[in-house]
Amino acid sequence: MSLSLSMQQIVLATGNKGKVAEFTSLFEQYKIQVSPQSEFLVSDVAETGSTFVENAIIKARHAARETKLPAIADDSGLVIDALNGAPGIFSARYCGQHGNDKGNCDKVLAELGNEKRRNARFLCVLVYLRHANDPTPIICQGEWHGQITLEPHGDGGFGYDPIFYLPEHNCTAAELDKAVKNAQSHRGKALAQLMKDLQPLL
């Protein structure tokens, strides 16, 4: 008899501390424990895909292969219409240095300048693999729409949160209450869909 998902150990295929903290909080409501890949000393893998979906699959398959466990991987980023979709899949390293949140935000603001079209969206793709050779990964996507500010505001969250303005809340994602963010963010929406798809295993 196979174990239910809630009884299994699942590896979270990311080394991003901000994502690990956010996912840990998100998964608590589903009573599922995920362990970051750092606990298993999973090596880095090149994100050679040209889309969020491809990169998420690459990361999940790599983590599942090295840990022999089911894996969940996220690939997410900021998509800005006026920049033809940039930073896109290069969001984490847009300024040339991986994980430099301030540098990435500064580059986006510099490139937009006084551009009036400041619509943007956060996009998250989540992939669940039962094992490394799983031919039918579960893939879910969430989007969070907002606008790019003229300057950073707030010190919560991570990544581009300080420059991602939410008109309905009259604040940036970095100023938003954590519980509200978890419910409404691209990552929260993608995870809600994933949990719905995984319901038969719970």
C-alpha cells in the first residue's frame, strides 16, 4: 500500500532562502512537510530552459534524482510588458549577479525610467515529480498582477517585492501582510492549484 502524500518526505528544489521560508509557511496549511534541497546537499543544476516550465522541470528532476524522493520545484519571475517580458526567466540574475535583489530592482527601475506603461505580473510555475523519471509531471501556474513603482517601498518579502505595487491594497508586495500575500500571490495561487491536483494523494 502506497503512502499518502502527507506521510511522504518531499524535497523542495530551491536554494533560495526567501522561497524556502515562503513555501514552508504556505505548506503548513496543507499539513505537508517539505524539506529544502540544502538538507540533502543537492548540487546546483544549470537552468538551461527557455521557459519557466522547462526550468522548473529541470530543477525538480535533478533534485528527485539526487535525493530519490518526490520533488516540488518552482520557477518564477517578474514579467514587465514595457520591457518585452523581461526580466522573465532571468529575474533572479537580471543585474548579472544571482540573488542580488537590490541590483535587480535597480536595473528594472533604470530600464523603465519615466515609462508610463508600468503594468507587470509575477508568474510562478510549480512542478511536482513523483520520481526522477516521472513522465507525467504535475504542472501548475499562478499569476499576480500589479504595477512597477518609481522607487522601492517596504522591507518585507524578497526579490522584486519592494517595486511591485498592488493598487487594490495601495501598497507594494514588500508592505503587504504576510497572510494576505500567501493567499493572493502567484506562488500561493500556483500552490493552491497544485494541492487541488494532488488531492487524491492526500
